Amino acid sequence: MEQFPRALKPLPDKVTGISAEIISQAAAVSRKSPRRRVIFPFHKSNKDTLHRMLNVIQPGSYTQPHRHMNPPKAEAIIVIRGSGAGIIFDEKGEISDVFFLSTNSNFIGVDLEPGVFHTFLALEEDTVLFEAKQGPYDRTTDKDFAVWAPSETSGSASAYMNQLYDHIQARV
């Protein structure tokens, strides 16, 4: 089976223009990815203190709800293309808020303080988010995954994701 990266390689330039070509390349990879998403980083290393990236997401991509606790990190998400739903949960896993994000709506982004459980679902193909959060990145501590939600690789992840889509569709 062909391997797909979670993230593409950043360009080596000191200044990177965020172009339609970069977005198109990342979207093409995200469509082929089994995860239905891919990160295009602008920071050059996981050790950088500020991480900036495009997250290109297709409908049907599931990210287990999580928060950034240890170390605590705020996160900002802004939609560049497409649309999606930023879903906020309380400690017990109940949905406390939904932000419908689109360049054509009231909300184009959401800013999260550390410790807020959240996930994001794409509502259109080739949805592109610009994300920024504090580095450095350590995969073992970056996300505190919600124990009340299935992991991305769980057999029940698809059913849970569909429940989330049903919930947000009822709010449209």
C-alpha cells in the first residue's frame, strides 16, 4: 500500500507566498490520503516555537476530539477555502457549541484557548484551513485525546463521525 504523509515538507524559502498552486498541490494529496487530509507546514521544524500551516481536509475526514493541555497551547483556525464545522465539547463529551466556518458566513475562524475539546469536520471538498499554534511539536504530548470519543483508527470512528455530521446538519 502506498504511504501517505500526515504532512508535506515545508518549502525552504525564508518567505513563502501562500499560492493557489500550493493549495492545489495539498488538496490533490489530501484527496488521495486514507485520512482525507494533509498538513502543508510553513514552519521549518517541529522545534519551531510558532507553527503555521494549511490543513486541507475532505468531507469524511475524522479527527478524534482533543485538546491541547500539556503543554497548554492556544490554537487559531481560519477558513481560506470551502467550509466546515468547528465542534466544541464539554468535559463529558457533550457538544457545547458549533461554529460553521466559511468565507461566506458570519464566522471565518475560531480561536481556542488551551484545554478546550474540539474537532473539525469539512463540509465541502478541498476545505482549506490556516492554523497557528505554539510549538514545539511533540506527537506524544501535542494532543490530549478525548476518552469519550473513538480513536481515528477505531472501528467505531466512522459511526461517531456520522453522528457528528448528523448533529451539525440538524443545526443548519
